[in-house]
Amino acid sequence: MQDLKDIRLKITEVDNKMAELFRERMELVAKVAEYKKICGLPILDREREEQVLINGAARIDDVDLKSYYVSFLKGTMELSRRYQSSIMEGLKVAYCGTRGAFAHIAASKIFPSAIKVAYTSFKKAYDAVESGECDCAVLPIENSFAGDVGQVNDLMFSGSLFVNGMYDLPVTHDLLGVEGATIKDIKTVVSHPQALSQCSVFIKGNELKEIEYSNTALAAEYVKTQNDKSVAAVASEESAKLFGLEVVARSINDDRSNTTRFAVFSRSDNRALEGSSNQYFSLLFTARNEAGSLAHALTIIGNHGFNMRTLRSRPMKDLLWQYYFYIEAEGDIYGEDGRQCLEELKECCDRIKVVGSYSNLHSQDIG
């Protein structure tokens, strides 16, 4: 039988090697954190972590040890996230609106530990990143109920920032009242016009008077200041917590599938962080003023195997009756097919701009 002292000496030798490898790994983790900070990427990348676990499990042949090694990897990645968080502390994220509004909720889910900075318009939030005042911006680009956000699309066309992430956030409207209020007490409901329209069935069914407000979160704050059981707000549960209100009725939306897509903008382009898979890209272009130019452009994109999920047009402000086109498609625009596609598009397009390459995440994948 091997001497216990000798075994422990060998364990110490292994621990020394592991300590050196741990230091080396965390140095690389720090580089990842710096990359994410520059590109406006969230710390948590579930897809990457799942792949690390799959690859790790394959390294261990011993069935009894496999599960322990996977647990070891999970602990290591948790430490890595905490280390990245400390490096990215102080990350400044711009958004349009106020605390408790859906833009603030989205920014908080994507960047939980970041400093969130509110601006009064999409352009001011965008400009704050361009100027270096903030590191990135979280802005809505489309709502499944109301359509695209034209102002943000125009900023993508005219501005210099890149989209490095798209995040789908379900929009759930609740009825918020002061402490002790019940649905029978409420006579008036206050909220943003869009939120009111999205809850019209509930509002009409309960014969509530509507008052329009500039923002759902500010409407909740207004209800708090009124301290009147007959007045309620249509806003988020987060707003209830923020302003000390109670949720009188949950999920009062007419359409329960209402979702807003938020884009993360930063000054640097994320050209595929190692281990990640950028499944989608956004492309803006102007078709040449010739017969068939738009059809030719779409054919080129399709011929290179890119499946378009979104196609929409927007008027160009400086040219009357001229339009630019926004496309979101599946595939790697920075791969060989992508490079050839962009080169061929020059035949029929005057302006071509790749806005960004990214993965699309849902609310359960972020935060």
C-alpha cells in the first residue's frame, strides 16, 4: 500500500500545477471580460457554458468521475463570471426612459451589475455611446404588437454604432394600485397610450376611465403620489416594487404574446468571440435607382444561403421618395459566403452597411 504522506505530496504537486493553470485561465477570462465590455456583451453566455460542459464531460472516461468533473467545471465558470463582473464593474449602459420602464427592465436583465443611465430620447442614448459617455446602449427596435421603432432604425442607418446582441423581452402589463386597493375600487387608469391600447379589453370590460401619461413607470409614480384607491396604473411589476404599489390584476394585456426586441449598441463590432455562435446579422442598404435593383439584391442574399427573417423599408430623410432597406438574416456575414455576398451587392446597391452580427436571446436566457 502506498504511503499516505507520499500520496499527499503528489496531491500538493497536482494542486501546484492546477493553481498555475487556474491563474492562466483567469488571465484569459479577464481578456474575455475586456472584450465583452468593449463590445457591450453580457457576462452570462449560456450557450457557451453549455458547450464547455459538453466538451468537459467528453474528456473523462471514468463514469464515476464524469459528474464530479462537470460540477468542478460549473464551479469554475461561476468563479469566472464573478471575476468578469468585477472587471466590468462600472460599465455604463444607456437607455431611453425612466427606472421601472421596460427599457430599464431590459437593460437590467442584460447587464444586472452595470450602471444604468437614463436619457430622454433614443438619440441622446445613442449619442452617449458614440461620444464615450456610456459604454453601450439598450434600445428597442421592434415590438410584435406595434411594429418597428423607426427612430432607432434611422439611428442604425446614420450612426456609427454596431449591434452586438438582440434580446426578446415579453411585455406584461399589470394593473397597479395603492395599498389595499381592489379592482372594485378603481375607476381611473393611467398609462402610456400604447399600453392603454394594449389593455383595451380589460379597461373597457371594467368601465375604467383612461388618462394618458408619457411613460408607464411615471404613471405608476403618479398613482403613488395621488394615494387614491380609485386611481391605478398600467405598468410592470418592477414598477410596483419600485414605487411601493400593489399588483391588483396581473397580465391584463389583450395579446399575451406581446414582445419587444431590444438591441445592444456599442462602438466596437463583435466579430465572433471564440466559442460563441453569431447566428444572425443586420444589414442596411440602398438599392440603385434602376429597374430590378431591389429584386437583384434580395436574390444575391438568398443565393448565398442567408435566410431573411426581416425585411422592411424606411424613407431617407435627406432624399425625397428614396428609401433604405433593413434586413435581418440567419448566417455568418463575416464568413466566406458573407464576404462574397457583400461584394456582389455592390453591383446593385449604392450603400451597404453591416450593422452587426449576434445571437438572439429570449428573456429566460438573460439576467
